Amino acid sequence: MSVDEINHPSTTGISLTSYYSYKINHSGLRYEVALNIQSGDIIWTSGLFPAGEWPDIQIFLSGLAHKIRPGEKVEADQGYQGWAQYIEDPNLVVPNNEHMATQKTNVRVRHEMVNNRLKNFHCLKNAWRHHRDHHGIAFRYVAIVVQLSLERGNPLPRV
């Protein structure tokens, strides 16, 4: 599976220190999304985390890491370095194996495509101005709609 975090801007009832995200230069909320590498299906979501207090690896270790079978690893970006028992090193490429490097890149690009589809929804693209718990509900509904679109006619490219 591939895993990545998504940041969403928020303005409702948040202290800047715990919610401020340098990635989006704004207070925000974070979610984790995991995809099946073979199908591209969304197979895991987790969140709502304060963007300033929860780095990628901490979100992963708090939830999805406990669901991974022994010996299984996930593909992830640079935000997950240092946990070799769970994460396939994003920089690891077997010498003289261009195909492996291309595949790893394709997996991450496809994951970003899903993240972009999630962010296309108005409720996730713009600053959230309602109770923050409702953002978690909205995110899960959007993830379901995106997954249905993947299944019903708007699939991702194969890797």
C-alpha cells in the first residue's frame, strides 16, 4: 500500500501553535490516506489531526502501523523516513533497476492524484469555518465519493 497525509486549511477555534501547518502556511487539519498499490483503491483513512502537532510519521505510527502484517511495508514519501520495519525507503533503488525506480515514482504520483481529487471538493479545498469535528465527517464522505468515482468510470492509471 502507499500512504500519504493531506493538509486542509481551517479557521474555526484553533490555536496557531498546535494547528499551524508550514506546508500550507495556514492553520489546518491533517488526514492520512492509504491506497492499494495494485488497484489504486482507497483502503484507509485516518484523521482529523492538528496540522502543527502531528507530523506524517506520527500519524502513521498512531494507527496504520498497527494494522500492517509482520514483514509488510508501505510506500511513502520523505516524511516517513526512519522506520524501516514499516516503510519502504523512498530513496532505495536497486542499482541498474530503472523499472523499480519508475514503479516507485508512479505509485507516489498516483497517490498524489487521489489527494488532488479529494482536494477538488469545496469543503476540503477552502478554509473550514464550521465545528472542526464536522470536518472529519465531511472528509470521510468525500473519500467515499472519490472511491466510488474510481470504481465507476474515473479510474487511476495503472502502475
